[in-house]
Amino acid sequence: MDEKDKLRSKQWFGRTGKDGFLYRSWMKKQGIPARDLTDKPVIGICNTWSELTPCNSHFRELAEFVKRGIIEAGGLPVEFPVMSLGETLIKPTAMLYRNLASMDVEESIRANPLDGVVLLCGCDKTTPSLVMGACSVDIPTIVVSGGPMLTGRYRGRSISTSDIWRFSDEYRTGTMDDMEMTIAEAGMCRSDGHCAVMGTASTMACMVESLGISLPQNAAIPAPDAARKIIAQMSGIEIVKMVKEDRKLSQVLTREAFENAIRVNAAVGGSTNFVIHLLAIAGRIGVELDISDFDKYSEGIPLLTNLQPSGKYFMEDLYYAGGLPAVIRELLPHLHQDCVSVNGKTMRENYEDALCYNREIVSPLDTPFNELSGIVVLKGNICENGAILKPSAATPGLLQHTGRAVVFEDIDDYKHKIDDPDLEVDETSILVLKNVGLKGYPGMPEVGNMGIPAKLLAKGVTDMIRISDGRMSGTGFGTVVLHVSPEAAVGGTLGVIENGDTITLDVPNRVLHLHLSDEEIAARKEQRKTLPPNFTEVPRGYVHMFQKHVQQPHLGADLDFLVGGSGSEVTRDSH
């Protein structure tokens, strides 16, 4: 059989009679010659460009460079839009719509005559949603990230998203006024691209590179750098090769690749959101991955990168220091070096010759920036199915601590009380926020790194233990326990914690414990059944479906009926 006859797109464009006539003629109206439809692999460019997703606002231009590469390699590029999730604007949270966007991606790829696909993604949820959707179809796929923005500037110093939390504390205590906030705001976002720190967007870019589903150096090239356009063009060339060699996602996304990604995430101090997204991707591609694996495979991997929010520098600096390849080169002894990437080369072949140009930003393995790294998975009677904490962003003195709970029943209760001078709280207290989980909010917003009570900020307190069933921005920091599972709204123990209860956080022993007997906890849960629910069930639409079918965070927060995939076959014709 001729190689061209094996192409999936020939199920559309290779037809004779009425069906072939219809499929081809409407494509020809765009000025596409017949030979391009019959002789070339058709490559989809899945584009999350949107003016409502500022991080991805440069993707129309980036897509043009992908097209150059596809054409150069002998393919036919076709660009198509999917739902775009902009973390900075969307309400109540972009996480609510990650699974919806993944459905859009999956069905768009499967339903159309595509032999391979390039995923253009940048802002936090655009990366996991596109990868999840593509995994459920499993055709040749490569990721091109949009890249971080240039480092911001404010009164002569470098700033980025992590500084928002510092500015907020200063604003609440009156040491920063509206004028200063406006000046800082004007200097923070200086170019195209996503957050300039190791937030969730950059973590996702590191994730896809360490998984092997993007080309080397994809993660850290700044959005305005010409190298970002070049890697987009090279990715266009590579996807055509992948189609010719029939190299699919399932051949790259092996169990070993996921273990590599967890270790790399530890070394770069990646976002806690990495856990929930990698679990969902594993579920789509059919790899067994458990929340405990994040602790297991992070163990022994120190923090190598001196990047905000765990360090000092920015993603732009990481690129100049050698990018993610410089980090992976240090980690090779701890990685599965024979894992194959989308370019057909092994991890060892891609990274063994990588160089580091600045040891202040990327440390050697034997003298790391910080021995604390990775994601800690906690267990206990508060979180039977797990909760997570990022040690490199925490205060060491709080990693073993017992304190009394100060409870907020939901986000509105928190906003109403947190700056109340009569709030019964001191620096030894533990803040507990309920009903901000997947079903309870709904959507699990990034509110877990609660602001410190105003009266404690005034005393100079900069960190406290905070516990919730919500998430935290990858740009955030502090001793913050997140993703408590099961969440309060589905009957988790978190929901019955009361003001004054004693809680112990013991990170070295991986314990989060409420000092109540099992009998007392059960009695409180029974009593709660007679009280009004702490959340509202939405009666219609996607959010109704989400609340009915979303899995808990320790399972990746996918919809239960989306786990796995349906492959690339379409069994019904359109005519």
C-alpha cells in the first residue's frame, strides 16, 4: 500500500463519487489545489488564541510559523479554534471549564480529516485541556507552548505575578496605595506570553517537554524571542515526520515518561496544579498513576532552579541560563533516559550535551539551590484520599506545627471575616477554608493561599498554615495545604472542622490530623446531614454536568465518563 493511502485524511479526501466531491470541493474554495488534498498529510493546528486569553494573544502569529514548517515538510496545514481558557479573566475559575475544553479538543480532532495535530497552548488550563483531548484520540501530536512574557519592572526592580500577593498584603496594610498599585500594574505585563515565573503555565510547559511531547527548549523560550517562532516552525516540520512514522502520543506517554515528569517538576519547583493535571492526562492515555507517586518520585530530587515563587529569578533568566535542557541534563542519572520523545530521540540523546550558562539560576545536582522540593502528599483523618503541599514555597518552621483552627465556611465567609479586627486569631492559628472544592464552589478556584488576617500582617506575620479543598496559583507561596480530598461539599472531614479544633501538620511524616476521635467526627458528619447544604447544585447546563460527574482531585478532577479515550475512528459518514 502506498504511504499516502495510509493517511487518515484519505477517509475523507480519497473518496470517489458524491462523498469525495463534497469533502474536496468545499476545501478547494479556500484556494487549496487538489493535489494537496490527495497527496499530503493534513495537519491540524489546534489554536487557543483569544483576546479573552491575554497569555495566548500572540498565537495567530505563532500559528503562521507552524504552518511554514508543515508546508516545508510536505504537509497541508489547517488551523482550527477551540475553547480558550484565560485564567486572568474567566469566572468563577478556568478550572471549571478545563474538562469542557478537553471535550472540544477531542471531538474537533476526531471528527475532522486530520493526520496529525499541533497543539498551541500557553495559559494554565489550555495546556492540560488540549493534551487531555488529544490523548483520548491518540493520533500523532506535538505541543508548542506560547512562552513566558518578559520580566516585569517596577521602580527599578524585577517583578512578576508572584509579586501580586506581596503587593496585596502591602495594599491591605496601607503601605501601598492605589497610585503605586497602578504603577506596578503598568510595568508587570511588558510583552506577549504567560506568567514570567514558575507558575502553572510555565510548569505545564516544563511538563510537556519533560514528558517528551514537545521539542527540547520549548518550555522556557520567552514569547517575544525569535527562537519561539523558530521552534514553532521546527515543530511543524516534526509533526509531518511523526505522521509519516506513525508516532502517536501513546508511544511517547509511557509510565516512565510520567515518572520523569514528576522528577523534573520537583527540580524546577513546579506548581501544585501539576498534580491534578498530570493525573488527568494519565487517565486519558491509560497510564496508571496514583497521587502517592508524586511524593514517591519526587523523593531525593532537590530544587535546582532559583526561580520565583520558590527563589529569586524568572523564566526569561532560566532560558538564558540554558533553559529546561540544563535542568534535565543535571537530572539524567535520576531519569528514564531511554524514553522516546516526539522527535524520535531518547531523553539521553536530547539532553546529554545540554549546557548551563548560569549556576546561580540552575544549580548542580550535588550543590542544589534547596534540598526541599517536589510535592508532598499528606494523609490523615482530614484528607483520607490525600492533600498536597509544596515544601519549597513553605516556611520551614511551620512544616511541623500544631495549632487551633480558625474556620471559614466558604469564600464569602472568609472575605467577610479576614480583616475583622475582632477575629480570634494569632500567628499560631491554622486557617481553614471550606467549600472551595470541585463540587462546592464549583470548579476549585485558586484561593487556597488565603491572605493573612490584616491584624497579623500589621504585626509582621508573613506566613501561616492554611488548609482548604481549593487550589493555589502556581505563582503563589506559603505553607499551604491544598486539594483536600474528599472535599467538604461531598462529606469530607474538612467540612466538620470547627473554630478552636486542634490540628497538626507534620510534613516529615506526611500527616494532616484533626485531634478528634473517629466517633466525634462521625457524629458531626451525621449532624451536618440535617443542616442546609454548603453549596448550591446548579440545575442545568455544563456546570450541572460537572457537579454530577467530576471526580475528586486525587483522581485528576476529570469527568468520570471522559477517562480513557475513544480513539480516532469515525464510524458514520456525514453524507
